[in-house]
Amino acid sequence: MKILALADQESTLLWDNFHPRRLEGIDLILSCGDLDPRYLSFIATFAHAPVLYVHGNHDDRYAKVPPEGCVCVENMVYTYQGVRILGLGGSVRYKPDGEHQYTQRQMDWRVRRRWLDLYRQGGIDILLTHAPAMDLNDGDDPAHMGFDAFNGLMDRYRPRYFIHGHVHMNYGQEYPRLDSYKDTQVINAYESYTFEY
């Protein structure tokens, strides 16, 4: 299965300079958030694959203008062609009134609420989030810290992939595109990244 992962920055190759061949052979599209809903709707129009998404910390606009033709997998285990995907969007809380922002404790609670789904599904194959995991290519500032709950999910369920965004590769720090955590391949989906599942 060929998967296109997206996050944080709209790709000019997939929007401004789009050609349908750029989506040829793509079986699944995963958005890690902070993308213009019109961009996701545009991609969904031309793709012959479902577009699944979670919210980024800047996606409060989705309440008024949701990405049409896309599926929100926030707080659920979504299965596509046998691949089990757990979606947990948002970032660590850094503003008191920020949408899609959570304390470490709130994210722990969101994960605990998925326990029965995870048990019924027998685990997950892909962990799809906006924020990174704690101490795994996350930032030092409060806005870009990772969630400890994601480390716990990888420890317990050992998904093949952990796909996130939020820490932009153009921030000037050395955020890697690819990394690993035990048995899990970690992908920073900033802008776009295609991989084979």
C-alpha cells in the first residue's frame, strides 16, 4: 500500500503546480493537521484514495469549513484495507483558550478512552497524530513539546508507523524526517512524504 502523509505546509506540487500524475498509485492519504481545509478538499477531489485527517493546533477553522470529501479519524481506530489507524490530533496546551490543545493528563485520558477500541481491534498499525512523542524529535518550547502518551502507545502496541507533524522541518532545528522508536518507524510528515506500507 502506497501512503501519502501530509502536515503543516501545503505542498505547491500538490496544489499550485498540481498535475494528477502526482497522486497516481497513492492508496491512502493521511493528514497530520494544520493544513488549509480547501487544500485537503482539493486533494480529495483528485485522489483515488481516501483522505483521513486529525486536527492540528491551528485547525479551529475546520469547525466552519471542514475538509470536504475527507474523513476525520480523531479519537478513533479507523481500519482501511486491514490497516488499523489510531487518530489523536492536537498539540500540548500552550494557550489557556487554544483549540485542539491538551495537557499531558488530558491526552492520557484520550488514550485511556480508546482502550476498548484498541482491545477489540487487537492493537494498531499506524499511530496518526499532529504532535510528536515526548523526547522524540519534539521541541524544547511548550508549544512544540511531545506527548508522553504516544510513547506509551508505541511501547504497548508497537505500531509499524508513527506519523506526526507539528515540528516543521524548516524551523532551523535538525528535525529528522525519519526516525525509529523500538519497533516503530517514525515519520515527520511535514509538507508531504510518501512511503510504502
